[in-house]
Amino acid sequence: MTPEAAEDARNKLTETGPSVAVAFMINPENYFEVITSLVDTFCRENDLACIYVTASVPAATMINALDSLEIDRKHVKFIDCISYATMQLSGDTDAITYVEGPAMLEYIILRVEYLFRKANKRKTLVIIDSVNAMAMHNDTRMLSEFIQILMSALKGREAYPVLLALGDQLRPEVKEMIGLVSDQVISLGPRPSV
């Protein structure tokens, strides 16, 4: 793991500010570190709510990981797109909203909108995790349209919209689509040693 990747992600979001759609291409060894850094440190430093859309790891698993690290997650609401299909529903309905699957793109937008209103005008970090998983369940054109609509709505609300992807595992057409729908695409990895 490289702590630089998590620090670089926070610094880039601070530099760009709200209303800029940022896609982070992350190496698998840095993935969880970047997520926890955004959900914990970045949100705490900027007094942000967090809406975390997960299509790859069940929300209950993420909650357990955050709890084991003693990360305060009262500000985090999850939209879980994977547990319904795998029948791993958790009873924590205050923190988790379920969508039947990653192909239910319209419902994901509606859930984000609902949670945004519940955040009560508080600035919000919205994380889509992960584009890789969404691309497995959706046509690239449909996924592109979904991301464009969602990013436009979030930018209009001065949110911090973030897409996460394992860059080296993306199909070329999905990688190209991410470049088109994001304001900035940033590769996070180890810094070159001097």
C-alpha cells in the first residue's frame, strides 16, 4: 500500500473543489486506502456528508471495515447495488438503501436524489464504486448516459462527484467513456522514487 495515493486523492479534490466530476483510476493495492481516506479524512476536514454507491462490495462489508478501523460513519449513507442480488441484506436501514442491482440505473439516480435531500443542504461527497462493476452489468452507452445525468445533477448541487475504477482492468471503451463524462481523470499509484 502507498499512503501517497490516498493523500493525492484528497489533495486533488481539495484543489478542484466542488462541482467537478473526478474519476480516480486506482491500483488494487491502494483501493481501500483511498476509499477510507475520502470517506473519513476528506469528509471530516471539509464537513461533508457522504453518499457511497457500491456496486462491487456489499455495504455491510464496507461498514464492518470502517467500524474495525474505528472510523466515524454517521455522515455516510450507502446505496447498495449488490447485496440484493446476493441475498446479503443487512438490517441497518438507517445507513443502507438497497437497489435491486447495478443495472437499475434510474433507481440509483432516484436514491442519490433522495439521500441528497436528506443531507439537508449539507455539502456532499458522492462516490460511485466502482465503474468496473457497473460496466459488467450495463451497456457502455447506457452507463455513459447514467453517469452524465448523475454528474450533471451533482455538479448543479455543488457536490463532490467521484468515480472510482481499477484502471488497468477497464475495457478500452469504458475507459474512453470515463474520459468523456469526467472533468478530470486522475491515475493514483505509487509516486516514482527519487
